[in-house]
Amino acid sequence: MNDIYQDMAARLSQLEEEGNLRRLTPLRHEGRCVYTEKGGRKPMLNLSSNDYLGLAARTDWWREFVEGIPAEVLLPTSSSSRLLTGNFPVYTELEGELATQLGCEATLVLGCGYHANAGILPAVADKSTLILADKLVHASLIDGIRLSQAHCIRYRHNDLGQAERLLVKYHGMYSRIIIVTESIFSMDGDEADLPALVALKKRYPNVMLYVDEAHAFGVRGDNGMGCAEEQGCVQDIDFLVGTFGKAAASAGAFVACKRVAREYLVNHMRPFIFTTALPPVNVAWTLHVVQRLPGLKDERRQLHAIASRLRQGISLAGMQSVGSSHIVPLVVGESAKAIRMAECLQSAGFYALPVRPPTIPQGTSRIRFSLTAALKAEEVDALASELRRLHKSHFG
Ligand SMILES: *Cc1c(COP(=O)(O)O)cnc(C)c1O
């Protein structure tokens, strides 16, 4: 082995010692359950999926979709970038449907949320731009910031007082300021105050607002379009990003923005221009789901209800969860403890995963319960009593 590979191996051993080594676990899926090699034939309730509405587990939807669709739309490849020959009609149809449901000027469908976040900021931010980003924004947004020419200041998580002081101080020194946040935060499961952010941005003409709704799309709002829809501020957000890989049970992403901004992105956004367009079959499936999102009010209510139930159960078990959404993190501290706890839960039939540094800060390792509307109240209660038992025994 040469030095480079020895160095890689040494770094991996170090990660393993710290309890932060990641591995790809082979999984078999069956509806709401998963099976691992280690777990043998025992089904584990999947509490780590982003299938928030339980749609990925509903084979009846998929069957209905496949049966009703002409073969040319079932095409598994677009064979080109959208700017060349990959722009199938179903793309435009999906963009129109999203714009109508959101009540915005335009939308642009993109390959995935990572592309959206890594590509929009570099396209719209230059050297005279300041980005003010929440301390906890997703890695894909951090990469977008790094790829851009802009200066960036991170404000403390959800500390809009600090964001305001930064705006007051800097708005005259940059041609443009972009405030960047998520609506529901992936790791803490808490929410940004969108109306307050909108009020902040409206104080200066050169301030834009960028909101990543990856965890809220499908889950919030009357039509299921997210927190901005729920709070009536879609049109005040300059770049609203939603993804299809989570609640929408598909793949891909979109940005909702002004028509001129869409055209600008088509001309400047590298992860839009230099990539093969999503397969038409995939976009058609997304359209199929998006058309039905407004009708999934019961699923959204159920998701909300079981999340409250789990939070309550955790607090009755003598532990503390953070946040307020369907993502329920249970912070336990050290990585080793989070790993042990996840293993115990898995042997009890709950497939929950530990989240560790560098995804989150040192010393805040957690079990992250990512709930779906397909869960039943009894299952959540069983989970809560298992947590109570664990807390009383070796985790107390
Ligand atoms: C999942 C996620 C993304 C990435 O979306 P993909 O479509 O999976 O690439 C972006 N932002 C946030 C906050 C996410 O949770």
C-alpha cells in the first residue's frame, strides 16, 4: 500500500474509534418495514425514512400510475440536458402544476435538491453579494455558498435578532444580500419564522430570501406545498426550493421564483445546464403525486398527530426531544451512546438511526425519528415505552 492509501485507512480507523464511521448497510424493504442482515428475518418498523406521507409504501398508487400512462411517457431516460433535447412536455406540465398550486410566477424543475442548493447561489451571488445563512442550513446549501463568489456570514440558528443586526450593518456595503434558511430544519426538526424573515427582507430593496422546504414540501400547507404556503408568504420568497425525494415519494426538485429569475437560472445555473435531465417517467410520476398532494389532508393531520404523540411519550419517558415537526430528534450526547441506543431500538423492532458529527456538532449526537403518516398510534406508543425502558436501564 502506498502512503496515500495508508493515510486513508488511518483516517477511517480514527473515525471508527470516534464512533463516527459510516457504512452502507444492505437493506430489504417491505412497505413500512426494513430488514437488515444483522437483524435476520425480523421486520423493523422504518423510522428513518423521508417517506413522510407514506406514499412510497403505497403500491396501489404506483400501479394506478403505471397502468394509466402511455409508453412514450414511461421512458426511463431523457438522453440529454434540458437545454438540448431533454426537455420533454411533462417537465413543463409539472412546472405549471407546481406554479398553480403554489400561486407563484414560475417554477423550474431540477435534478435533485442537492443540485438546486449547490447551483442556485453560485448563479445568483457574485463578489458584491453577502449571504446571511442560518448556522444549521443543509450541507448542500453550504456547498452552494462555497461555490459562489459571495461573502458569507452565518447567524446563530433561528436568531433573527442577529440576522437583523447584520442586515442593518451590511446592507449598504453590498449590492445584494441573500438570507438563506430552511423552513423545517432537518437535524433539529424545528422551524424558521418565515413571516418574520419576510418582514426583515422587505426593509431593504436589495435583500432576497432563499428558503429550502425539502422537509416541508408535501407535509405542510393546505395544498401540501410547504410552510410558505401554510403561512401565506410564497410570493415573498425569492427562491423557494422543494424536493421530490421525500414526502412526494419520487426524485428531483424544483425552485419557485419570479419568471425573470427562472430565465436567469436557465442561463447561468451549472447543475441545470450541464446535467442530463431527469427521466420523463420520473417526472410523470412526480406530476401524478403533486396533482394528488392537495387531497392528502388526512395524511398530513395524522403525521402531525403522531409526531405530537411521540414528543409527549419521550417527555413522559423522562427524556427530551427538540423541535416541533414530524422530525423528532432525541439528543443523547456522545456518538457511542447514540449508536448503542439505536442498536437497542433496532433489536426491539424499531429501525431508527443515530446522527453523528460531522452532520451535527460534537456532543449532540442523536437518534432522529423521521415519522411517516403510515405509522399507527399504537406503534408510536410502543416506541415510547421502549424508550422509557431504555432510559430507566442503561441510559439513565
Ligand atoms: C434532502 C435535502 C436536500 C437534498 O435533496 P435531494 O433531492 O435529496 O438531493 C436538500 N436540502 C435539505 C434540507 C434536505 O433535507
